[in-house]
Amino acid sequence: MNTPTNRFLRACQRLPVDHTPVWFMRQAGRSLPEFRAIRQRHSFFEVANTPELCVEVTLQPVRRLGVDAAILFSDIMAPLVAVGVDVTLVEGVGPTLARPLRTRDDLAALRPLDPDSDMLPVCETLGMLRAELAASDTALIGFVGAPFTLAGYLVEGKPSRDFIQTKRMMFDAPDLWDDLMRRLTEIVVSFARGQIAAGAQAIQVFDSWIGALGPREYARYVQPHMRRLFDGLRAPGLPEVPRIHFGTGTAALLELMAEAGGEVIGLDWRVNLDEAWARLGGPERVAIQGNLDPVTLDASWETIQREAEIILRQANGQPGHIFNLGHGVLPSADPDNLARLVRFVHDFRVE
């Protein structure tokens, strides 16, 4: 990787920065009034698949909050939608499928993704964003959903807490499960490579539901596919960009996730940042992203500042820390507090 000037990209490489970089998962969207105004006129996927609208929504938090990175406005289900899976985003529920994937015939119908034909709006959007962000030296992050999380939606047909059908396939039909994970890994790698080729300067892999598994299940049913995914993000002729590996409920899985791949490990709020970083080998081994509880943003500013300071002191000013939430911004978050938090993180120094 080239030596960057942007502080987010420098932190990904564990290089010194002038202040701690900060961005927020789901910063583009639900909490911003300007986004809500657009959503009154356009559906989610209409925004995501219309380059002019997607550029505007992606840039809104950069302008309002002063974050160090923009993240492409999209959804983890986007690559499945691109290959023809019938997905509906139901308000208050999440991605819902008309027909869950349960059999080998269902898997046979899940076709590969062709970046040249299936990603035209995404690639156009990324090119426009790179041009818009160049003057501000703000980094551009692309993202994908991880195979297990996508499989959970595909097999369950909707969000789930217990993943009964998904685990039943894992345990009772391991060959079908591995074939599904291989197919999803190929789709995810193609979608991520397409974003990198189009201008994404980093890629975050979201494994939003991986905390449903224990270490033994992860090692057997998921980790080999995640290794292939992260290996697949390095290819001849493809720019080498930082890879961020994030999941929720992962306190028991961190070492296994780090073994699977990624220059940066994203933490949720259920683990102390300093303890997690030490488990992973510290800044000599890996960069860390996180990890303020998103609900903290609904508390008073004094509470937000206190909790953010705890995390910053745990990081201790070491190179390789990117401040973020432990998951996405909630719709109830006050944008003024988000902007104030960015300024606080930028100004904070460990004495």
C-alpha cells in the first residue's frame, strides 16, 4: 500500500496521525434530516442505485459532521439484489426475502456476480465520490456483507435472533452449507473488487450477525470462507487497500477473526478496547476501530464525552486507532452531538 496523507488511511496502516481519525457506521442516513427529506421522495434502493442521489447522501455526513472518511451509501444485501435475489426492505423489520434459500436447487439459482454488468450504478457513484472528495482529502470506504450474515438472511428469509434454519443447515447439511458459503464468498469478493477498482480506498466487511456463533462453530463453518474472502481482496492489478473486519457480539471470536484476515479489526461495545487490542497483539500487529455504544448518543453530552474519553484513553494515543461506534448510528441520534463528538475526538490528546 502507498503511504497516504489521509489520517483515516494512515491509521489503517498503523502510521502516526495528527489526531485520532473518526467516522461512524451508518453515518449516512437515518439520523440526518437532509437524508429523511430525500427518503420521503425515494425508496432506499432507488437512492442507492441512482448515482446522483447516492453521492449526495454519502456526502451529507462529511459536510455536516466533519468525519475523516465517507462510506458508500448502500446495504449489505446489495450484491444479492444485483444477482436477482428478491429482497424487500421492510420498515422496522429489515431485509425480507420472498423465498428463503433452503435446498440445493435454490442454491443452483444463485448466479455469480459480474462487476462489469451488475455494478454499473455503484461504480459510477464511486467514481463521482472520489472526484468530490479529492479536494478535502477525505477517504472513501466501500463495504460488503460477510457470507455468514448474508446466508442468515437468505436461509431465514428475514432477520433472526436464533438463526434456527441457518444453524440447522450448518449442522445437518454441512456440504450444502459449505457450497452456499463458497458461492456467497465469490459474490462478495466480486462486489468488493468492483468497488476497489472503481475507487474505494478501503473495504469494510460487515459480519453483523456472526455473534450468533461460538468459537468452535466459527472455526469450522465460517473462518475458512472468511480467509478466502480476505485473500480474494488481493489480486494482480487491483489496488491494495486496507481491509476492515467488523462484527457484533464478537468478544469470544476476535482472535479467530483476526486470523481470517484484515488490517483493521472493528469492535462492538461489548469488549474493552484496550483488552481486545492486547489480545490481538497490539498496534504492532493490527489496527483497531471502535467502539462507543451507539445508545450513548441518546444520553447527555457530558455522558457522551465521558464515555468517548474512556475509549480514547484505552487507545492511549497509539498508532492504529480509528474512533467509531460499536455498531451503526441509531435514528434517534442527535446530529449536533455527532458533530460535537467528532470535534472532541479530533481535539483530544492523551497527557
